[in-house]
Amino acid sequence: MDREERLGPGLRGTRPGLAMGVNRPGAGGGAGAGAGEGGREAPTAASLEKLAELVRQAEAKTRARKLEGETQHAAEQFRAAELRARRAVERLRVLRPAALRTLEQADHD
């Protein structure tokens, strides 16, 4: 079960190692906000956001591949069931007249 399933559809939690809110790098707040590292926090935050987006895209591709595989499997099962149904209908068309003839002949005898 992935993180999104545990939280519910459409809800995303933070990834391990990625912080949200004021604790997120580049979010401001705290005693050293805007000083010390010479603006290094903003590029770090942008890098983390880009990385998070890449992770989301990879997860979406993985889900799409999984759904594609499940869809192909379901289609194969449907085609097999459709073939069995067609064969059963054909058997019914062939066997029913023969059975009716047998019944009619038994009635005449």
C-alpha cells in the first residue's frame, strides 16, 4: 500500500526527508532567516521541489503502467469469455434442432 492509499484519494503526505511549512528549507522564519548562507536556501528549496515533482511524475508513470497491465489482462479475460459465449451459442444452435427432432419423433412413435 503506497502513501497516497493510506491517506485517501487525492491526499498527499510529505515524503521522508522533505519538510513542509516553516521547517522547509527556504520557507523563512527562525533566527537566521535571510542571513548567513547568502541565499543558498532558495535554490535548495527549488531543487527539492523539482525532485518532488520528478518523484510524482515517476509515481504517476508507474501507476499508469500498472493500470495498463491490468487493463490488458482484463481485456484478455473478456475476449476469452466472449469466445466461450459464442461457442456456447453455436452449440445451442446446432444441438437444439437435433434435440427437438428427437422429441418430435418420440411423440410420433
